[in-house]
Amino acid sequence: MIECGQQPAAGGRAARVGRYAPVIARVSRRGFTLLEMLLTLALIALLAGALIGGSSALLAEKPPSADDVFWSTVRTARKTALNAEQDLNLRYDEKTKAFQLTPPDGNIQSFPIPVAGSGSDLIVEFLAAQKTGGSILLGGTVVETEPLSGGVTFYADGTCTPFRLQIRVNGGAHIIALDPWTCSPVLTPPKATP
């Protein structure tokens, strides 16, 4: 029999609990430890650093590249030709470093390419749609040497002269191929992996 003040022991015997015996009470936890607060602050600082660093690159204004200006000019040329139902001529002016749209009324629209630095060497050439030969190796880059003269035409039906554009900046060159039916970039099939 268990008397008042006794609790059953593990072996089935009653253990006497005295007045000075430690009292085991449930302690409710009402806060965070210092370690938990430091870890939370470290995670917040890490996430804030990543977000600030990543967003600064998004918010920084970069000048448009020659490719960006070209595609903007192509969209404007096609849209203007369709809306006005007139053919437009597109050419590149080497002196002003700008694409120029010339409608039949002669009102020229200019799309300048921002040149990065005073030493930037920018050359833009319209090429035939099919490679006809005449390429050289210039500074480790293959460059075509037979440009179209007189620019290209955007027609009132939304099509354009079949052409490619070669952009050379500070020795590096790349070619942009254009679909003459849609005036959009030519998609290349993905390379097969062995």
C-alpha cells in the first residue's frame, strides 16, 4: 500500500519522497536560445546578401548591344512596312554607326548602336542569304568578305530580302541569320550528342 507522499518505485516498492527531495516539474519553454537566434540572423543575412547582389545586376542599366539594336530595327521595319503597305529599305551607315530605315517618302528613321568606349571597332555588313565564298581568317575568326551593297528591303507583305548580318566588334565576328518569310532569327537544330 502506498501512503500519502509516496510514489511507486520502478521495482514495485514504494519510495518515500521527503520534504527536501527535488521536485521535478514540467518547465515550459518560452523563448529561443542564443544559438537559435544567431543561426536565424546568419540565414537572413545570407539570403539578403544573395538577393541584393543578384538584383543589382538586374537593376543596372546596360546599353543595348548591336544585336539588340538590329532586332529592334527589324521589328520596326517589318511593322512599318505592313502598316504603311509600302516597301522599306534598311541599310547601315558606317559614319553614324546606325541602322537607317528609308521609306519611299524619304523620311529616314535612324537606330544608332551605342559604341562601348572610344577604341571600339564596329563593322556591320549585310551578307547574301547563302554563303557564296569569299571568306578569310581574320584574327582567328572567319569573316565573310562579300557584303550586299545597298542594304535590304522589307516588303509590304511582311517578308524581307533573304540576308544575313555580320557584326564585327573589336576583332570578334558573328553572323545573324534571318528567315525572310517571318523576319525572325533562323533556328538551328540542336547538336546531337554522341
